[in-house]
Amino acid sequence: MENKLANPAPLGLLGFGMTTVLLNIHNAGFFPVSAMLLAMGIFIGGIAQVIAGTLEFKKGNTFGMTAFISYGFFWIIFVAIWIFPDLGVAKGVKTEEGFMGWFLFLWGIYSFFMWIGTFNKNKVLQFVFLTLWVLFFLLAIRDWTGSVGIGIVAGYEGILCGASAIYLAMAEILEETLGKKVLPY
């Protein structure tokens, strides 16, 4: 009897999507950073994605493994950047110096190449990665220029990015659960 493995992608997509939506509700100017966002970043955005990536490794999916593990650790690193100064572990990043922009820009370059890696995958996954690299570049520009307006635009664009990942997760879960495609992707 063949041992069928569950699809870990919906877990990773939900971890990425829900945390991205919450962060970008903040970026759009609706709410300040709170313990809720930090906890989401560590646990579902971070740890759950790393678990999903590890399971993608077991399935032999290099793209899924790399995406979920790297973005999972992105969230853990991002939370650490926020909380380390308060814990006395390291100095904070001064936004007026633009250094955080370089961090985001590097993630944007990585996301751009991951987007290219989606060209033989479904359209929704292509859209997730397209909007992700655009998001990182917008956030880098915001940090380099100090533009509140660009930050708000990035927030709305990030909500769209995260929502598209949630949609894809739900489409995959419903298809497997019901045995037929319910949501197109």
C-alpha cells in the first residue's frame, strides 16, 4: 500500500498569506504593530512555514521547500528586528538611514527570481510571487525615501498579495477535500 503524503503547501500559503495581510493592514496605516502581529510572524508566518517547507523537502519539491523555509525564516528575522532592541540584544535599525530598505530590496530580488520559478506553475501562484516582489521593492523605496504615501500603497498591495496566497491555500484544500476543483487557480 502506497503511503500518501498530505499536501503541505496550504499550510505554508496560509502562514504566509495571513501574516502578510496583517502586516500590510499595519503598513496601510490602519493599526500599529502589536503583540498579535509579532506572534503571527513567529508562529504561523515563521514556524508553520518552516514546517511546511520541511515537508515539501520530503515530497521532493525544491521550489516549495525553498520558498516556505526562506519566507518562514524571513518572518522570524523580521520579528527579531523589531524585538531585539527592546530586549537589549542589539541596536535598532534607524529608518532614516535607509538600511532597512536594503534588507527589503534583497528580499525583493530573491522574490523576483522565485517569481520566474513560478512560470510553469498555476496562475495564482504566479500572481502571489509577482505581487510579493513588487511589495518588497515598494517597501524598500518607502524606507529609502521616507514616503508615507508609498508605504500606504505598499500596504494595500501587500494585502492583495497575502489575500491571493490565502485564496490559493483554500482552493487546494477544497479541491483535495471535495475531490474536485471548486476555486479556479
